[in-house]
Amino acid sequence: MAKFLDGLVERHDATAAFLCNDANEGPSYERAVSAIVMSATKRVDRSCLVPNRYWSPQQMLSLSGCCRMTVSTRSPLRVL
């Protein structure tokens, strides 16, 4: 993921905003994983971590609506 983000910064002058919608703390939660990815990028100054709190669906849509592109690391919902 860090290499992918580095490519976006290099080719498109992008800034990565990590939007976590899980207010839990700990090594396996979104904020910790986002921090690991951010620290692995070449240009840490071209990324930011949005405050770690619960965002309502409307708030998350509003935040992501400000982005040119979104990349999700969650697995898609599968309906059986």
C-alpha cells in the first residue's frame, strides 16, 4: 500500500488522507495500521491521519466526497 501511495504522490502530486472509522485503539485496528502504512511511505509529509473517532455514515460520505479518489482496504461485503 505504501508503494502504491508513493506512486500517486510522485505521478499526481497527491496527498493521502487516512480515514479511520473505528475508534478502537490497538495494534490490529485501523489507526495503528494506517500509521504503519504512513511511516512506510517515502513522503510522510504528503499524508495525514484524520482524527480517530466514530464517523456517522453521512460524515464519512462527506469526508470521502472531498477526495478525488478513494482506496479501501476493507474486504467487500459478500451476500450468500
